[in-house]
Amino acid sequence: MRPAHIIRILPLCLFLLLPGCSGNSPGQPETGSENATVQQQASKIIEPCDLITAKDAETMLGEAVKPAEKTDNQVVGQKLCLYNPVDTQSTQFLQVVLTQDAFMPPQGITSASIYKSLKDNFEGMRKDVEGVGDEAFFATGGLSTLADGYYIQIGAGNNNNETVRNKLIEAGKMAVTKLKALK
């Protein structure tokens, strides 16, 4: 199985673990003015392919990419954009997953709570990253970023590789900049 296929299903698998790992049940809304502010900020539906375009992906990967493969999972407010290389022998890819409150049904779970639950679940296995979004970390699946109430996950391969990590940081900064412009 290609790594891209594994990365594509990882965000959904991780979300399925959340109800058992968070302090809230799926139907129990979070409280606090911070959560209300985050939900107000994250009210516009944004496409992940607008955060990193095919041209951006080609520049980052250094090769031509096929048209983006897109999937949506409204239950968890998630939109996915996957760029695979035109060269079938290449193992590179770039995947952008955007989880956003405006795309999920009201259920008490927010993009920020999903991000925080995943961050807590990777305690001891993650590497925090400075300068990308409000906060960010590397863990299985790539770079996870929280920015203005949106949860962005970007994958590009083995993030134990310094070249891949640098590519992910560059992609994360670009995605956050474009997100802020699109809101």
C-alpha cells in the first residue's frame, strides 16, 4: 500500500479515537468564552486546495503533480486535498487536511478540540514547532497546526527526515498565510 493511502485514512482513524480520549462526550458542548470566540472566527468554509495549490505542491515537491484528489467528511468537518506526482515511480506526495467548524454539524466538538485531543494523545511522541499558526507539532501523519480555530494537517512522508520536516514547515506557513487571507 502506498504511503499516501495510509496518510489519507489516518485523520479519520485518529478522529474515531477522540470521543474516548477527550474529557467531553460527543454530545457535550465545551464551555468558556475562548471556545465561543474560536467558533465565531472559524465560520467560513475553506477548501484545503486553496491553502496549497497544485502549483505550490509542484514547487515544494520539485516535480509535476496530478490533479488533486479531494474528499470530504462533514461529520468531522474535514476536507482533504491530496497531490500525487505524475511520475508513478515517485514516492513523494503532499496532503492537506483542513478541519473546520463551519463544515461540521453542531455537535459540541470543534476543530480546536480535535486538535487539542490529538496533541494530548501524542504527548511524549510529538515534537512541538514554533512559528507556524497559533501552535503546531509534528507527529504521525505530519505537521498538525491550529490557526484561528481551523485545524490543518499536512503530510508529505516520513517526518523523521529533516528534508520532509522543512518541507512541512514551509507548507504549514504557506497554508496559514493563505488561510488568514481567505477568512
